[in-house]
Amino acid sequence: MAIRACLGLMILLFSSTISTALFEDQVGLADWHQKYIGKVKHAIFHTQKTGRKRVVVSTEENVVASLDLRTGNIFWRHVLGKIDCIDQVDIALGKSPSKSLLHAPANMNVGKDNLILVFGGSLIHALSSTDGQIVWRKELSTNSLEIQQVFQPRDSDIFYALGFIDSSEFVAYYVNYKNGEVLQQSKASFKSGFCGEASLASNDVVVALDASRTYLVSISFRNGVITFQQTYIPDLIPEFSGKATLLPSKYNGILAVDIASSIVLLRVKGVNELEIIEKINYPSAISDVLPLSKEQQALAILQHDESRIHIKVKFDTDLTNEVLKETIQLDGQRGNVEKVFINNYIRTDRTHGFRVLVVMEDHSLLLVQQGEIVWTREDGLASIVDSTTSELPVEKEGVSVAEVEHSLFEWLKGHFLKLKGTLMLASPDEVAAIQAIRLKSFEKNKMTRDHNGFRKLIIVLTRAGKILALHTGDGRVVWSVLLPVLRESETCGNPFVLNVYQWQVPHHRAMHENPSVLVIGRCGHNFDAPGIFSIVDAYTGKVHNSLVLEHSVRHVMPLPLTDSTEQHLHIVIDDNLHAHLYPKTSDAVKIFLDEMPNVYWYSVEVGKNIIKGYSLEIKGELDMAENVFQPKELWSIVFPSESETIALTATRKMNEIVHTQAKIVADQDVMYKYISKNILFVATVAPKASGEIGSATPEEAWLYAYLIDTVSGRILHRVSHQGAQGPIHAVVSENWVVYHYFNLRAHRHEMSVIEIYDQSREDNKDVWKLVLGKHNLTAPISSYSKPDVTVKSQSYFFTHSVKSMAVTATAKGITSKQLLIGTIGDQVLALDKRFLDPRRSANPTQSEKEEGIIPLTDSLPIVPQSYVTHALQVEGLRGIVTTPVKLESTTLVFSYGVDLFFTRIAPSRTYDSLTEDFSYALLLLTIVALVAALLVTWALSERKELGEKWRYKVQLSVLDE
């Protein structure tokens, strides 16, 4: 009995050890989800209840959110659509607000009846201040109206919406704040036109800039009557030259004008008079005026000095007096201050205290109070442009348990706590300690690579020109760098980020070298703008080299070639279609010249409806310092503009691995995949169907899908879909392509699949030819030879609208594929490729069933368990990136938008392997305890058995007597 009990206890302990690790992995230790809001454009402070202080912000990502002022956490958030552009937010108050609201509308006690007005373009949304839900939505005009200001007069249940129509007409709307009904409107034309910037100077005066940006135009709209008054800026500011910018802020009688070297504060007196009250030198930012009483207002001025920010708060009645002056130290990788919003509170001594909300150049958000940074939000991650991955360094040997756990006692104590937690005997404090230990010691959070390749760095590039490294274990920011070359400067006035590529990936034997990435941008949005290069260390974020190129960057081609230092070769195509080789070394040129006859590229000119193919050639003597190669046009395809417009192109990933060319089908037959990295998928639509869904009738809508060989320009396949319209999304992998569109006739979304097979390999199915060596498996293939191909295709209904598509990636290409679909609901759905097999039929044969072919249905199934994001949403989903790992069955998935989401998926299910969080130490202790228990119980059993034998012998002796 003792043996059974002991064994039972040991088995329970052993099984609980394993089940704990497995359970933790199943509930999502491999997943992380991070919520962001984007770069803040406008902010309104308010207080809902005592002790619950919030700030409502609108952002460049079309997000309206309420943030907790104590922590910066999101209280509620609402992400609007692309057409619902947000410029500013304001708060509409009910009639007869309290006295405190009259004096301090920025410190509002917002009740349930108050609305947050969000506006942009000609649209106004009214959101509940409690939960952010839309109460009403109003489009004020169908013309090109741009609302500039929205405000509500005191003791009124209407608000004014002021803006410009076609930049030449000023319009004022009087709107009921409860339901959005337009009560009255007035408008007037201005011959010189407006530049689209305006600032509210008083309850009935708006100041704007004319189209030339050299005149300030005061606009009075009192009682519905609109009048204009112009002021020539050089007459007011003699040192002014060039063009002015009007800061889009609300002031009560004060105006801020941004000129070439400083910000000038002007006092507005009526409609006809403006006077200078202060000049502030760069780099600086100024807040809205904050009303403190009927007679007094405050404003904040922030000036940046290297790694310090100087904060000054002044009263408008005496701008020479600084009621608050603070200096804070700031991370130099955040750039300059771009916007600032001020809020006040009452101290215990009844004086005014101030908190400042700061928007930085890298789109991050800070709250400063009493000279300290209360919290920071890395909201630049809401605007990721591109991403890549990097391996972590190899773990060094010789690290003992004591060095990791500080002491053997701590190590034993930690495992004892875990054991108590497993047996549900731990107290709440011990449970918290267990969680802290696990977060600290998780294998997935280490800064070294693991055996399966799960731990990596995700290198992301944001629209602000900042590059960050995220750890796949928990999503934390390992390092971040605001690239100096991508900041606005005299040499680069309007930097624009493009892509990030792997630049140098040292061999695993070169442990002393770090990998690096290449960041590419342009000094402007046009193709002819000079290019920007920056090489960054992937482990530390150190910038190795940065330069502004002498040529433009139109297209970048990473080549599957490396030089002797293991730097990847890249071809950069400029606006003149010249090819520039990087890195600019003789070694790289020598390697490239050997492979240049095999390098082909193509260009897509959407506006001209032309696709052209090129090779590279050397005209004259090659300049080794420039490494410039000339394009040689090989072919061109011109689509008829009267019937087709290029809508989408897609190609395979260059690093995709295909395990085998052969595909075994039913009856043991073999089909050979047409594997080519030169396949280009092109989708065109009828010109009338190039707009939004419903812009054309089914008879006017056509969609054409092409498979084109980019070396020869040969069209391998063409299929048409009548009554189909975009938006179109597609993904190409191996020998197949899947694309998504809308069927106007059926009023449903559809997905089609095209698979292409090589018929020239059909003779290889003859076993005798294979035995005799007469097969053509090793025969060279040329893209210039006419391919003998066959195509299989099928279309299916799909219930979701799609925002993006990707396909899983594996290290060897052995396991099955899944399509990752970003749905309109901002979730990621994993769809087995078998559902998109064009050979599906309504009644598959027995051999086809054994092959795994699924019976044909008219629609693709949506299984709730197939959502990679589970019940979470990746708001504003823009991209899905997949990365293979060493474990063949697993793929890393990173999806980004306003939010970030990371997970691991296994399309063919996971192999029999323990998770990285499995406690080997606890397993060892369990085994040792089990062995010790067996020895003890064995000794006890032997003693007991010996005693029973003696007792039996004594009994026999008694019977004999």
C-alpha cells in the first residue's frame, strides 16, 4: 500500500510538471497583442468622475481614443474607416453648462449627455464621451468641403462648423449638437483663395492664410454675414520672407504664425487689427490657450535643446511672466517636440498646477507633470511601413545555474513555489511571485537564439523614420533609433521611408560579427527624389553608415548573392531605369558580373497600362566607383486602355523554398509543378469597374487574371471573370496563385485559385526511362523555350471581405500550406490550402479521398477555431508577415496595423517536442525524488517481507510442537 501511494504521488507530480508547461503554451504564451493609437493630432482633456481623469485624442491613423491620465492606458478607442478622415476633435456641451465649464472648458466634467465631435473633410462624427460609441454622423456637403474648426458658443445647444469649399469659398454651418441637423448655413467667395489652414480667434472671427501664404485673412461670420479683411504679413513682420504656416489651434484672441525661423504670437483685436506680442525661436512648439477664468488664459511653450526640453507656462495677460518653468531630460531618439497640449489642476495650496501632453517627432506620446515624465507611449508603432527579421546571437556556454538564479537557494525556492502553484497550494502573494519568476525566466524572452529558431528580432520601420527591434517572445522594444538621415533637414526637406532589407547576415561561425539591416528612403514622395541609405546594426541599433544618394530610388531588387564579407547585393533602379549595384566594392562587382546574364527585372507603369521586361548591360567601360549598369528592354505588354486597367501585380517570395517539384495525385499518378521565380501575376479590371464596389453594373465589370513569365514576357495563362470587381488581393506561392475579388452578379466575395503544371516532364513517369537514365529531370530549363504547361483553376464563394493576404513559410517546404487572410473585421484567418484545390469535385473518387481531396462546396468554410488572432482584433490591419523557423511544422506570424499581433502557428500540427518553457530542472528533481522514493519503499517492503517470513516460520514451529 505504501508503495502504491508513493508511486501515485510521484506519477501525479511528474504528470503535473509536464501538463503545466503544455497548458501554458496552449493558452497563448507564444502570442502577444499590443494596442496603439498613432500620432496624436489633437487632444481634449476632461474628467468623467472624481479620480478618473481622461484625455481624448484624435490621431493620424483615424483613431479617436480616451487615455487614462495616470497611466496612459487606453480607456476606450474607436478606429474610423479610411473615408472617415479625422482632422480634430472637440467636445460639445449641453445647454446651460456649469460655471466651472464656462471658465475652463478644457477641464470638463463630461457627463453622459455630452458628445465628442470628431471631424475631417466634410464629415462630423458625434461620439459618446463615456464609451466612444458613435451617436450620430453627418456629412455637411457633397462638394470638396474641408472643415477647419468646430466650436460651441456658451449657453447654446448649437455648434458652428467652419471650413472651405474648393479652397476659394468660406462656409459656416450652424448645427444642432444633439442630432447633427443643419439649422443654417452661410458662405462667401474669396478671389485670392485659401491655402487650407485656419485658426479660431474669437466666437465670430476666424483667421486664415491666402493661397500664396503671404496674407492673413480675418473672416467675420457674425449673425450669418461673412466679411474678409486682409493683412500683408511683411507689413506686420518685416523680417518675414517665403511662405508662412498657420498653426491649427484654438486661441481666444491670440494667433500663432510659423515663419521661416520662429513662431510669432499675434493678438487679434476685432477684425481689422493684429499686433505682435512675442517671437519664439526654433525648435519649439506652442499649446492651445487654456482658459483659467474670464479674464485669464494660460499657454505652454516648449523649446528643445539637444536632449532636454524646456517647458514654460505663461498667462496671456503678461507673457513676460513665467508661472511655470521646468526642464526635463529626454531620450535623444525621440526627436523634436512637434505638438503640445496643456491641462491644469488645483494644488493643495489653491494655486494652478499644469500637466503637459507632448507629441514627439517619432510619434511617441509623453505626459509631463511636476518636471517628471509620468508615462510614455510608443505610438509610432501604429504606423509601421515595412519589417524584416533577424536572428539573435548564439548563447554562450559556461553559464551556471547560480549565475542565472543568483544563488542555489533562490533556484530551489523558485521551483518549490512552482510546485506549490501546480498543486494549488500557493497563496495569492506566492502566485504573484510565481508569475514574476516565470516572466523573468521564460525561455522565450531570452536574448539568445534557441534550438528551434522561435526567438528572433522583428525589425520594423515606421513612417516617422524610426527603426525598432521587437523581441518575438513578449513584443518588448529591444532598441530603437530615429534615423538622422530620415529627419527633415536642409539637404532633405521632405524625407519619405520606403523599405527595410537584410544587409549583412554573418555565417553562424562568425560569432564576433553582428547582422545589419538596410533602410531605404527618399527625399520626397516623387520617384525622381534623391534616395536615402542607412545601415543599422540589428543587435544594438547602432547606425554604421548613412548617406543621401546622388540618384533616385524607384525600385530595389535584393539579389541572392553575397560578397566575401557576407553583405547582400542589391540592385537599385533609379528614375531613368539605370541600375546601381550596392555595396560599391570591387568584390561585389566581380561577383555580380559573373551572374549578370541571369539577372532580369520588370517595371509596371500603371498609368500607361504597360509592363516591360529588362536585362542589364554595360555600355562602354564600367566605372568601378559608380557601378552603374544600363537597362536593355527585352519585351513589353501593353494592355488596351479602353477595356483594361492594371489593378494589382504579385510575385513569389524570393526566399521561398519548394521541397519537391512532383505532386503525387490519385491512382499514384504524378503531376510536375511549374516552378519558376519569374512568374508574375497581373490582375486588370474594366475602367468603369476600377472604383469602389457598386460603381459599375455587372455587364460593365470585368476582371482579367494573367500569369506572365518576366524573362520572356510570354503570357502563360489568361482567365476572365465577368461581373467581377475589385478591390483585388492576391498571393503567389510555388506553382499556384490565389486571388480575391467581388462578384457583382452574386453579390458575394469570391476567391479563385490557379495552379500551373509542367507538361514537358510527363515522360518522367515512365519507370523504365528513369531506370535507363533517359528521363529529363536534370535537363536544363530556359525561360526562352516555349513551356508546355497545363492549368487547373476553380472559384469559390468567400463570406469575408479581405484586407491583406499571405502564405505560411517553412524551412524545408515539406509541410502543408495555409493562407493567412486579413479580414475586414481586422482578424487573421488561417485557411487550409486544400480548400482551394482546383481538383475538388462534388463526388471525389476513393483514391482522391485517400489523397486528401475535400468534396466540392460552393463556398469556403470559416471555422471559428481557424482565426489566428483568436477573439482579438488587429485594428487597422495593413500587413501580414510570415517567417520560417528551424522546426519544420511551425511558422511565425506577425501582423501589423494600428495594433501589433504575433503568434506561432503549425499548419501540419506540431511535432512531438517539448515547449521552450518546459522546466527541465523540475523534471530532474521529480526523477530524483521518484528514484529515492522507490529505494525507500523497496527497503521498507523488504523489511516487511522479512518480518512476515519470520512470523510464518514461528507459526509453523508452534504447529509442529
